[in-house]
Amino acid sequence: MQKATRHDRIARPIPSLGEATGMTTEPSNRTIILNLLRGAVPERADEISSLWSQYGHAVEVAPSTKGVTMNADAKRIQFDTKTIDLFWLFGFNAWRAIEVYSPALVLATITGIPLDQALNADTKRGPFELDYKQRIASAQSLILADQTTEISWPADIPEPTSDRESLGDVQHMAAFDLVAFALAFSFLHEFQHVMYCADNSAPSALPEEEIACDTYARDFMTSGLAAYAKKHGHNFAEVQQKRAMGIALAAVIIHAMTPTHAHWGNRKYPPMAERLTAMISGYSLRAGSPFWLFTACLLIALMRQEHRPLDVIANSNQEMVEALLERLR
């Protein structure tokens, strides 16, 4: 591990998926976030630009402090760079969940034995899981820190950058894309809060509003994909699964950002199980899609951290995801 070094500039840690601004001067925070959204959901770039102009809200970078800053009202979206670093750390660590839990997942789904038995049968899992848990603990410690510089940054995880190609590693570039999609989801969620506040149209209950914002962000990122894929010669399933994986990553990051006492819901927020289900379930991806493997491993990791029972039997990764989401309720 090494000490993190950070510049508190928004242009550095916000990925833009390579979207060019066409500007010779440094773009504003508002433009950077708009470009992130346009790059993540290019088939709806004109629509989001129009909405961005219509609502005229500000985008404010707050000073980093303890906790997480990601919120919105009728006039602005606010966040801090430490929260962006949190997304980055979780995104780059997510691949490790596959390394740790996929052997047991494969054994469980092929043989039909309960998942907890398959985990116990994987005698080589121990050191990999310990390393993963230490990494997640390091990422979670960022929530309690005032600044990113207060935590130890893993030596094998690159520091946040907006230049995807500079990462030079295929796996790192894939992680970059997932982080960008996860961030896009979160900013679209906040933008729906902006629209609700400005239009005075929010659901009457705050928990309902949170679920509605999650649904808006997911729908914005996943509807209209078939026409986009066909027009640009992309494989529809591959485009859909990559965005779905980014949203699944956002789900587990939001879970980590939510205080434990609020996981069961309160007057402001719905139970986390409802939010996770709204973000993760219901995709029409084939049973063999990597999305199900990736998401199952993320959920297993989450449930192992919470010491939940995993005596689950499933015949496919998709069934496993559905069963784990049900267990979280």
C-alpha cells in the first residue's frame, strides 16, 4: 500500500469515456459532468444536453470531509472529489471479487451443492479473500476520512484519471468504464432529484423518491440500446451487459455509502434490499452473460462482509443473483 496523493481538481478524477469537449480552456464542473453523461449514454447525448440546459442547475464541488457528499436540490448537484475516489477504489477492487468467489460459484451452480459448502470446499480461497477484504476495508475507510490523502492507496491501483488510454492495461480500462457507468448512474439519479424539486413533482414519500430516481437512472442508461447498437454495428447484448455491470457496481457502492443503521430503511430512504433489487434484477440478458457472474460475486462479497448465511442452491449464475437478492430482504 502507498500513501495517496491527490489534487483537489474535478477535471482529474471524473472519467469522461473519452468524450471531447472541444474547448481550449479548462471546462467547468458542469460541463465535465455533462460530458461524462454524454459519453456514458451517447445515444441520448442530445436529450441530456437539452435537459441540462432546460433546468440550468449548478454543479458544485464541495470541500472533502468525513462521510459522503453526493446530493441535489432544485438548483444544484453537489459532490466532493473524495466520493469520486471512493467510486474509483470500489470499481478497481470489484474485479477481485471474481477472483475470490468465482471458483466456489462455478462449483455450486454445476454440482447443485449449497453455496456455503462450495465456499468451504475452496481451500485456496483464504488468502485471496483476506486480501480482498483488506482492500474493501481500505476503500470504506475513505468514508470516515476527511481527505483521500489520509488513507493508504493500493500500490497496484492507478490513481484516478480522465484519460482512459493512459491506463495501458486492458483490465484497468475495463474497470475505468465500469466506474464511469457507475458514476453516470449516480449523477443521473441526482439529476432526477433536481427535476423533481424544480417541477415540484416528487413522490410524496422520500423513500419512494429514492427508488424513482434509481429507476429513472437505470432506464435512461438502458432503454433504446437496441437501436443504438444496430446503428453503430455493436453487439446489443455486449452493450447491455456492460452498462448493467456498471449499474450493479453502483448498487454495491451505494450500499457501502449507506450507514448500516439505514440499511433496513427509514423515513428518508427505502431498505437497501429494495434499491439493490431495483438496480440489479430484471435484465433480459442470457443466463450465460458475464453480468450474472460479476454481479453474483459482488453480492457474495457483500453478504460475506455482513456474515449472512449463504446456504443457497442455484443452477445458474442468474438464479444465484436472484436468490441472493431475495436473501438480502
